[in-house]
Amino acid sequence: MLAPIKHLLGNYRIVLASGSPRRQELVKMLGLNAELCPSTFEENLNLEDYKEFSDYIEATALGKAEEVFARLSSEGDAKNLVVIAADTMVTLGKEIYGKPKDAADAIRMLTNLSGTSNRVFSGVVLKHAKGVRKFTDTADVYFGDLLPEQIQSYVDSGDPLDKAGAYGVQGPGGALIHRIDGDFYSVMGLPLNRLCCELNKLFLEELSS
């Protein structure tokens, strides 16, 4: 919870570098009055340049945060500006499962995920005038054994076509999942517990000094 810094939040312009309705919903759940400002950062980093998935996902989130921070700073005072950016990806073994190219690709992904566990990485960056705070949260998602008819029906709904890994835990795709080891909200796109901890630290330890 953000109770320890509630008295400080009104002094800052807090911006979510995203157009995602899912992340917007999660931020509102925290009681955080954040503006939405989708980033124009091109998400085309080369995975081979990074040793770990976490390094790659944080670099992508950092690119989003820095682009929005620079753009908004040019419009006014950056001293009280805090930008929150996040990026989420699904991995199965050493392969990244991004958003499916089309329905056939979604069927391929879901067929591969059936009866297995995949790991979700959510990288988050808090960009402010004094520097950057970043972290990655992971969760393991265990799928049940899916029948071809279930996969086809889910893909036909259109729900998986705009989601990494071709599924969304918060919608009908949640019925495909047997269990989750980790933060449910991390799978949804924004790890709330860790985000609250980092925001409290940021405002109490860095921005208040």
C-alpha cells in the first residue's frame, strides 16, 4: 500500500508510460492518480546483447520511461515528474513468446504452452529527475492440459491476439491456467506488491531528501 507516501504524492506529476488498459486498471487499484502517456520508443532491442531475460525486459522498460520523461520534460518542469514504465514477456525455456502474429500463431503458442509451465518477466522502471529505479519480477504460470477445441475457441474469441504468450490471465484465458507461482498481477502486467515497495522507497529515501 502507498499509505506511507500518500501525503507526498500530490506534489508530483506521476505518469504511466503506457496505453495499456490493463496497467491503467492496476494503477487505479493502488489509488495512484497517474496520467497515461504511451511511449513512442521502438521496442526493437537485440536480445543477444543481454545476458539475462531480466536485463532485456528492464532495458525495454527503461527506453519507454526515458522517451516519455524527455518528451514531457521539454514541455515543463521535470523536477516533480515521475514516470512509471513497464514491459512484460512470456518465455518457454529459452524462447520468448511475444504477441502472436495471427490466429495460427496464437494456436501454435497455446498448443506449446498446454500442460507445461512458462515464466513471465515483468520489468518496471521508475524514472525521475534524480535518477532511475528499476526491477524485474517473475512468476511461473502452469497451464492445464488443453484440448484443441478449447484452444480454437479461445483464439476465436480474439482475446489472445494482443497479448504476450497469446493469453491473458485476467480474462477467459484464466480458465486455461492450473496455478501461478508468484504475483498474479505480475502476470497481468504490473507487479503491484513490488511496485508499492519501490515507490515507497523512492519517495521516502530519494525524493524527500
